[in-house]
Amino acid sequence: MVLKLVEASDADLAKIKKLYLEAFPAVERVPFWLLKRRAKTPLAEFCSLYDDDAWRGFIYTVKDERLVYIFFLAIDASERSKGYGSGLMTLIKERYANKIIGLSAEMADEQAENNAERLRRLKFYAKNDFLPVDFYTLEKGGVKFEFLTEHGQKVAPMAYPDLMHRCLGIWQKLLLPVKVISKDS
């Protein structure tokens, strides 16, 4: 296995779009045309994961000088549980070594139909050193998301919604309304 994380080519975008539509529920998605448009700016990028010359998955990040937010991360369904996810997390940490790396994952909730999946994701991220910080977010559909950073590194609670607003502009309030909630409350 020789993994590399590279800026996605135009040829990758069709594979990325297909996986994006399969891997993420409609309530969590942003129109793909908007992601592509923002990826043409310094605020966002699509990257593809390759094993030698074989495409395995992608990430979509939103970034500024201090924070990189992993907005979307997916491995092709036929390639899951083969170490690609952890390999991708290592490459992400290398690519953005000088920044705080954050991501969101649905909070565990015994009442949620997909609680087992939520717990698996949180365990995966913890295994790869991404731990919850002192706040969570309430997002579209009333879903609570843990905000995770590498080693639980502190980040200003409004850094994430502010970054998303800078990237998505007026679309952010419509497509990704975010309320930050302190765990101390």
C-alpha cells in the first residue's frame, strides 16, 4: 500500500461526486456545484486519496491560516475496512501539519437509529487521535455533532462557523445553520 493525497483532478470529480452522493445523507450535503466553485478559491479544496494509481476516496476541506476543517471525508464503499481511512487521516495530518485540523461527527445518541454507526465513527476518529473539544454544534435537522480536533487541541468555538460562513457566504445560513453549544452549559 503506497498512499498519496493529491489535489483532485478534473477526472477525479466524477468519482468524487458519485461517492459524495452515496456516502452522505441529503440533509448533510451541500450542492456539489457550490463545493466545486469554492474549491477554485484558497478557502477550500478537494483532494483524492490514491493507492499507487488506484483512486480510493476523497476529502473536501475548508481552511484559513489557522484552521482546516474536514467538511467531507469518504472512502469508496468497496475499499472500506482495509486501512485506507486511517492512512488518509495520517496523510491529512501531514498535509496540514502547521494548522489545527477539525472535523465534526454525529454525537452518540442511544435514541438515534444509526447510533452504532455514530459510535464506530467516534471510535475510528479517537483511534486516529481526533478527540472532542469543549463544545459541540447543533446543525440542520436538529442533529448534534461533536467537534473533534487532533489530540483535542483547543479551538475557539466560533472558529468553525466563522470559517464556514467565509467559505459558503450567504449559502451557509440556508444550507448549514450551525449553533455552537458549550459543554459547560
